[in-house]
Amino acid sequence: MFQVGTAKSLPFGSLENFCRDAQGVTVVTGSVIISSYNKARYIGQAIESVLAQTLGDVELIVVDDGSTDDTERLVLTRYAGGVTYLRQENLGPAAARNAGFFRSSGEYVLFLDADDFLTPDCLEKKFRVLEAKREVGWVYSDIYLTDETGRVTGLCSQRFRYERRKLTGWIHDELLLGNFIPIHAPLIRRACIDRIGGFDEAFRMFQEDYNMLFRLSSAFPVDYINEPLGYYRQVSGSRARNPLPVLLGTLQFIEAV
């Protein structure tokens, strides 16, 4: 059902106190949370990639982090019927993802940035791994790298030299050397996100995903699918291409560790 609401920012660590079994909450198999800030140009492809998933029983929540472009009109007019749309003031991606998670009810959760997108079988293949391997808390896959148009230019496994890395089990020591997992690569058990407290909203500029994945890897073992099941768009002018917020976020991550 299509819904419009106001996003609610959560203090870091408060997610584990939220009761999933409250009256009126319908639990679904999977939740995909798209956070967006001025990404109207790309968000349609992200939404459509979720609506095309082969795994049934998936809810899609879009959190508009105070966009000033055409994001709201596009989502409300084009995708009514399959999206829960939330809007908040510009608080940063960590707060947007937490707000979407708070509103979601899926047993398994994937976070997707508005300029990235998924293969149709992404959720189903990761869901099958988590159902078969109850001992792991999350699973991730390889990801295609693309240019601004969506043309594939490479793989994360090539860029970050996965062949030299420990990819499964307890990988927190590997992540200490640097993040090699895009935020939309993992499918995560809801209980694991509850346990670690979601995203730390103190990370306003950068590395909020790295911080969360490091804490996740310190608390739960992981499995890996050696197949690209999503697309990571390299956009000029994006946060990832700006060295200053990257540096500041990295320093903040080091202090947090």
C-alpha cells in the first residue's frame, strides 16, 4: 500500500528497543530502504529494480532526506501503489536509513542508495543463503561498477582485490584495513541490525556505512556470494568523489574504533 509520512530520526542505539511484534505491524520477508538526497535523476531506476525482484513479499520504503529537486513529485506520481514514501529534513544518510528501518517490518533488510540499483534476483539469492545458513547474520555479493549512465565499467571484486581478502566468517579484521563492501551489497537479518543499533547518526558527512558494517562484522559472521547482484553508480560530484568528506569521515571512523 502506498503511504506518505514524515520520517522520524532515531538516536543511535535506540533501534534495539523497538518492538517488532507491536499490534498492527505486519512482518514481511524483506525490506528495501532507499535513502535519497537530490537524486531524482536516478531514483526511478533504483525503485524499479526493487519492484522487479523475483523474491515475493518485499516492501519498499523511500526516505527523502530533504531533497530540493523533483524527487517527491516523481515518487508520488509515478510509483503510487508500491512504495512507502517518507520525507524528513536534511539530516544525512545515517538518519535517513534509520528512519526507514524504524518504519520497516521485513525479517531481512537491504539499504540502497538512490543512484544505485539491483539485479532482479538479488534479494532471492541472498535470502536463500540466509535461510540455509542460520549461523551467519548477513550475506553480501559482488557488485558491478558503472558510469553515470549505468554502463558497466568493472566489478567491486576487481577494484578491491577480493582474491586477496578474507570474505566470509568473521571479517572485522579485514574491514579494519578499509571498506570494500558497498552498502547495498549486504542483505542483513533484522535482528542483527537491532542488536548493533543501526547507523550512527554522528556520521553526517561520510563513512556512516563503513562504521555500521564494521560493527556488524564484529558482532556477526558473514557469507559471500561470488556473483554481482547489484550496480554501484560512479557519479561525478557525489560524496564518494569528494576527498574532504572522505578524509573527515575516515578520521571520525578511526576515533570511533
